[in-house]
Amino acid sequence: MNHQDLRVLMAPPDDWKDRKAHVEGHVAVVRRADWTVVGAKSLTGRDLAGPRVPAPRQDHREAARQEVARLVSPRTRRHHSNGTHT
């Protein structure tokens, strides 16, 4: 791969019906000579067509649980340099 290639890994379009979709995906390599001039929404279905390949999804549930717990835990009061509390 180089600065002209964009590798795209996509979930199968029927991933809610297809059990293998959780461990497989479609991969395409899109090449453009200059990505700085590529317009928004200019990639076509032909650009994104690619074979189905092994692509197991990582399980981020524990990291998500930890982040949610961190966000909902009571904040500790902090002192600002001007003497006020938050």
C-alpha cells in the first residue's frame, strides 16, 4: 500500500441475519492519484466491491463498561487557582 491506496474493511450488508458476518467482512482497496481532490461521496459501489475475508470483530464490551463507570462515578471536587470550587 502507498499514499494512493485506501484499504476499506466493511461489514457485510446483512450482518444482522448472517452469523459469519461477525467474523468476516468485505475488503476493498480504492486507489486515487490525489486524495486531496476527491469529492465527498464520490466512491461508488464498484469502488467498494471486494471479496469476503476473515475479519473478526474485537470485543470492546469491558472497555465500554469501564468508561461508562468512570463517566457516571461521582466527581471529586477540585480547587481552582482562584480559590473557587467546581
